[in-house]
Amino acid sequence: MLPYFNTTIHSISNMKKLFLPLLLLAGINTFAQQVTDPADLVNPLMGSQSKVDLSNGNTYPAIALPWGMNTWSPQTGVMGDGWMYTYDADKIRGFKQTHQPSPWMNDYGQFAIMAVTGKAKFTQDDRASWFSHKAEISKPYYYSVYLADADVTTEITPTERAAQFRFTFPKTDSSFIVVDPFNKGSYIKILPKEQKIIGYTTRYSRGKYTNFKNYFVIYIDKPFTYKRTWHGKTFAGADTLELQNDHAGAIIGFKTIKGEQVHLRVASSFISADQAELNLQRELGHDSFDVTKQKAHDTWTKTLSRINVQGGTIDQMRTFYSCLYRMLFFPNKLYEVNAKNEIVHWSPYNGKTLPGYMFAGTGFWDTFRALYPFLNLMYPSINKEMQEGLINDYKEGGWLPEWSSPGYSDIMVGNNSASVVSDAYAKGLRGYDINKLYEALLHGANNEGPISAVGRYGVKYYNKLGYVPYDVKIDENAARTIEYAYDDFAIYQLGKALHRPKEETDLYKNRSLNYKNLFDPQTGLMRGKNKDGSFQTPFNPLKWGDAFTEGNSWHYSWGVMHDMNGLIKLMGGKQNFVNKLDSVFLLPPTFDDSYYGQVIHEIREMQIMNMGQYAHGNQPIQHMIYLYNYAGQPWKTQYWAREVMNRLYKATPDGYCGDEDNGQTSAWYVFSALGFYPVCPAVDQYVLGAPLFKKVTLKLENGKTVVINAPANSATNKYVNTMQYNGKPYDLNWVSHSGLMQGATINFNMTAQPNKSRGTKETSFPYSLSVQGDK
């Protein structure tokens, strides 16, 4: 029973106020455009209903500020499990500070806090409490849940390097708070007079680090009447308030009255205990829990409101802003501000504290495609910091990272730092040492690193033969070749912009055509090639892995982002190319999993989506829908983009169709909802699709505004009939980044039937190296 049903209704206006929340929940469109606070449209639980063998996102509810150093999450999984929070779980074991980019990468610098009552229980199983999503509130800036076994409500609100907790306890003389720095080396100290706990955790999952510690400080606003340290499953001596062990922790307790609120102020640092204290004082000061919550809310509202969408259903708006929220976490800040107000960071490469920016927690194999281009469009100042961080990565470690968590991680393929660096410069970012980054790109492009995932594994073969051979015991060789070719194009683009010698830029331009060496005319697809020049035999284009990375030939054959015209020619012309694109959706979702020996989750996610061989749940094929624009049939892009947005995304716990992967899969949705997509980063173009909303306003950092109007947009009107750019008819299949930066008004006339004459001329097609060349 809703209490306001007893309210006297005096006017239609009051009726709208009365029923608006119910209408929004029901997904009714009438008032959708009246929602003004995007932070409260976000569902952080989107994608959290996942497991090892089927990913619906593999996300967790991240309580943090955009790009903040620390993220908090309820922890349902056991210590060390990458699936720290899964929607189907019944119990919470603690509230964890995390830096985890994905469950497959696992975590580093983590510790947990938990409230218990009745007995001094501290092990992760003993302290666990049943909970229900019905008694859970999850926002980007605030989390609350009722812990049923403890009869305690937990609330959390964040800053970039700190957080506040508010525990509401029952009446009992046995209320406790557990601090768990996890195993693999931890330290704890209880300071009762200061009502303070300090410690550090040394646990991490990938790489090998020197002097790695995540120091934390916790203040509790209630005196302790009980205080013990513990190790493993055992209490330490009653007088032992300081403990270093493989797994050390603390539990403090007190008497509470019903409804009593106990507040914790928490901060951490990768540099020192003193820096953790400084982070706490600087970011929390004397703010109350509610003040910190309001500040966090305002930060999210301001950041998300850079894009204002109108005229969609409430579900579409929730999905849009939930995706945008997910894009604004990774990479996260690894840097801190010292007592002299200097930017400093702990270096994962040498263990020292050094000046300057640093970020961690992203895999370029995923995020070079759309996440970084999106930052360059909407949040370039944070990417400028990230570019400066890459310079420090190179100076301190000798290589650019391809997967940082927090340092070099030996996973995935490609040399896609070239794209991340080149796209930023191509999109106008300045004010950092781009020549040092170009030096880093050349170094990475011509050398093997100490691990296979930095530099270029197989580079001697690639530079000599023009491909990485199938038969030289280098896995995923065709994928490496295709990605290296695009990365060479990115280097070529940056070299041109920096006016490097022509013989140097020509080298990378020519290498960018190496994709042709793997094209098999017999099948019309990319195929592994042996050292002697013969193609791999037998060849099954439906075989996942082997010559490819988490995909098959049908996925990787489209990886020629920089020279689609060249690929079209190899495939026998535009109509054959379109037929091949159509085939991706027409083929049955059959597969060969023999390379893995089991059905990996990426295969299963493709199989169950009822879209043939289109595997949107993984990154290599995500741009493929936009390729119809290169062959004169843009209406098919418009159709499939809308289909994928409608069918494969929703702001629900099962709302993704595979791993979300550090903002990349979300970035596909956000770009596509705007009506364009960065098929080829390092080029000043976005390839057109069709917008999802009736109106979108982009508030650019430079003060300019881009307005995208599609007033006739609807579920049926998903095709672009005509288009105007700044009031003039527009027949191109792309828009330029530089043009958008000057401010623009783009009008789409949407219809239910495709316009098969618009965008069909070759002069309308997006950039291809073999057409535009040096233009």
C-alpha cells in the first residue's frame, strides 16, 4: 500500500506527480524525457548475473567516482575469486575495496570490511550474511544493503581514494566490525585511543612487483570495548594489537542501541601509510556521510550529464546511462597527490614513488576500439592525463603496457597501444611529450618484450615475411598479424602528423597492408599461413582460437579497419563483400572448440544470441555492422545496429551479451545510440549508423555543443531517409571528429523504410588507405 494514495488530488498536475514514479517503473514513454538526473537512471547491477561459463557482462556494482583510484563493491564470492559479486548469490562476505578490471584479471590492492553481531566472527564464511536484492540499493555514488544475519544495514559512499561507511546496528552488547586485508602477506594494527585501524595488503593476481603494498587507514567514530587481531582462522593473543602475517586481520566491538549508526572513514594509498592518512584528510575532511554522498552524487551527475538524451523509452535511457557509467571507471587513477600538492605515483615497474601521472586496469585489445575514442570525443582532459601516464609506463618499464593490472600483464595479443596513442593525437590532444610516445611505439613495433603481451611476439617473422606464421609455435598468429597491420597503420598516421621522414612512415604504411598476406581467395576469408608460404591445412573457418584470438576467421576477417576498400577488392567487389557480411548473420551458430577442448563462454554467448556467427559478446567483430557503409548499403548498418541495441543490451543484471570488458562493450552501445561509431581509430572519422533517441546533446569540453536531432525516431522508424549537417543536405556515410569539435547540429529524417539511394556513391564512403592514401 502506497501511503500517498490517501493524499487528496487537487489537480492534473498533482496526478502527474503522484503517478510519475510508477509510470517510469512501468517503462511508459510519456514522461521519459522529463527525467533530469542521469545518475539515478544508472543500474550498477547491469551485467552482474554472470558466471564462468556464461557472461552477461561479468561486472560488479562499482561504488566509486569516475576514474577514481579505489572502487568499492559488496563481496559475495570467496577471497581470491574474481567473481567477487554475482547477482545470484545469497550471502555477502564483506565490502571490498577493489581495483579489479574484470574477473579474468582478478584483483590487486584489496581489503574488506564487514559488520557482524552476536559473536566475534571474522572468517569469511562465519561472518557472511544472507541478503536480498529487495533490501539493496545500488547507485554509482551510494550503496546500501541489509545484512539479515547481523540485523545491520550497511551504507557506503565514495571519493577517489577514500570512502565513508555507515553501519546501523541493532540493540546488542556484541556489535563488531571486521577488517580483512586478505592473505598472501598482510599487516594490521589497532590503535584504540585514536579509534583507528591501520594496515596494508600485498595481495595481487598478475605480474611480479617490488614494494607492492596497499596501505589503508580506518577511523571509527565509536570507542572500542573489544579489540582483537587474528591470523588465518585463529585469534592472536589478547594483548596483540599489531600483527604481520600471511593473513592478518582485526575485529573490534562495542555495545549498541537499536538504530545506532557507527561511521567509518576509510582511505588508502599505494605509497605509504602517511599518504593514506593524507588522502583521507584531503578527500573527506570533516564531511559527514551525507555530505560525501551528495558530493559523489553531484560528481556523477555532472560527468554523466555531458551527454543529454531525450525522446527514448525509460528502458533505453537507463541502458544508455548504465553503459556510460561503466565506461567511466577504467583505466583508474594510480596516482596520488602528496603533501606538497605534487602528482606522484607508486610505480609497478620498479617499486619506487615517482612524479607524474599513472593509470592502471585496462586492456587495449578491448578498449582501443571505442572506449578511448570516446574519451577523445567527450572527456579528452582525462585522456591527456592517461597519455602522460603512458609516457611514465615507458620510461619506468621500458615498454607501453597492452594490459595493465596494475603493471604489465601477459594476456591477449596485439600492439594496440599504437592505436591508443595515435588516436589521441589525431583527435587533437596536445600538451604532452608525443615524441617520447612515438619513440615508444617504434620500440614496441620492432621488438619482442619480456612477456608475449608487450612489444610484438613473433615480430622477426612479421617484419621479414609480412605475417606471423602458423607453424612456428606462436599461438593466435593470424590474429597477431591482422592486429599488427592495423597498429602499423596507426604508427604511420602518427608519423605523418609528426612530420617524420617519408622513408620511415612509408615503412609502416607498407606493413599496414600485411593483412593481404593472410587472405585466402579460395574461402574469401583470413587464414593462417605457414612459414613456407602455404596456408594452414586443414582449415575450418568456424574454429575458434588456434590462429585467432577468442574468435574464428569469420570474426577476424573484418579486422582491416584502415583499408576496407582493399579488403573489398580481395573479396571480389562490393556485392561479394556485402554478401559476406550478410553471411555472418545467415550462417548457423556452429563452432569448432577443439583448440580449447571445451566450449568457452565467448562461444556459448555467440551460440545463444540467435544472430548466426555474429559474436557481439567479444570485441573483434563489434565494428563489423558498420562496414556496409564502405560498400554502399548503409541501411543494413542502420538495421543491424538497432537490432543489436534492442536485443543484446538492457539495464538488467543479465543486460550484456558477453564480457563488458573495461567499458568497450558499453562504448559500442553509447556510440551507436548517438548514431555513429569509430570503426578506424587514428582516423578523423566516425562511420554513421542511425541514432536511437529523438534528441541527443553533447556538451564538449571545449565549450561547443553537438545536437543530434531525429524527431521521427521510433521503434519502426529506424532508417535514415535524409540527413542535414548544419542545415545543409549531407550524403556522406561518415562525420569528422574535427567537424564535431567545432560544434554541429545534425538532423536525421527517420523513416520505416530504408532509403536505398542515399550513401551509395563511392564518394560517400568512409576512409580507406588504398583510396585516400596520404590525403
